[in-house]
Amino acid sequence: MAAIITSCAEKADGLEHVTLHKGPTRDLTLGLFMLADRLAEAEDSAGRLVRRAVADHPDLHGFRVVTAEAVLVPGPWWES
């Protein structure tokens, strides 16, 4: 799944890395690490990317995107 999402990413999406977490049922949680100037931009870009992958990639037919939410991860640039 992570490889599929990565293969659907375009440079403008700002995707850095994808992780996958399986839930107690058949639910999956994707963690997308995005480069963006604003939190809302990262959230929007991640949502568009995953919706595009689900719509376009045959191995993801039957999946659906329930939510797309982002958290801000501090980095070393915060000290400058």
C-alpha cells in the first residue's frame, strides 16, 4: 500500500514518506509525511493524493478515504 501511494505521488504533492498501520478490523491508517508551508496545505495535499490513488490504482478499488487530517511535526528549523 505504501508503495502504491508513493507511486501515485507527483512532485507538487510534497510527499516524503508513507507508513501504514493496520487497525483491529480491516481498517488501515496511512501516515503521510508531507513537505508544505502550512498545515492545511499538507492536509489538503495528502487527502488529494490518497483519493487520487484510490480512484486510479486498480489494487485499491474497494478502499475509501474516510478522513484526512494532519499534525505539525517540529523540525530543526524551528530553532532559527
